[in-house]
Amino acid sequence: MDDPPKMEPHFLNTTDYDEMVKSGAVFARQFGKDEPVLDMIDRNILMRGRNRATPGAWCTGRKSWLMDPCSQWDDVNVVKPGPQAKMLEESLNRLLEDWKSQSNTCT
């Protein structure tokens, strides 16, 4: 996000949120402690409520206004991909295709 790159790392914040989402990048780094953008990521991307676990296959509770869907847990060792896993898969596939195409070229 720094163009040109600076000596000190850029700490991502709320002004970077839209660009982070549009980028399709699966990982981001260098956030300040208790940065509000982390709450935005939890709420909008991970669908995690404040002070709650990130929803996943281990949540057995029903979603309702009165109850946290993750207040009852099942086997935490069972992982089922959610919508964000599809984005990760697509991103990794693009990286692998780029790497394969670069490694097949003669220099």
C-alpha cells in the first residue's frame, strides 16, 4: 500500500479498509494495537460478534436475536469451509498458476 515503499511499515487502518477488501488479498499485516479496522474485519468479513468466537462448523446453536449461535459448540476438530475459504482457494490457485507459468518460461 505504500507507493513508493517507506523505511517504516505502514500500519493498516480504517482508511485502508475498502482497498484491502477490493484487493482480494487473503492476508494483511501490520495493524496497530486495538485498531478499529480489526473490528470492521471481524464484523464484516469474518461475521464475528464483539467478544465472540468466529462462526464455523463447530457452532451448533441456532441463530436468533436472543442467543449467540456459537454459545453451543460441537467438535472443534471438524472444519467445514465457509465463504471466505472459497476466496482463499481462488487466491492460492491464482498464485500457483502464476508461479507455474513463470517457472515454465525459459530465461
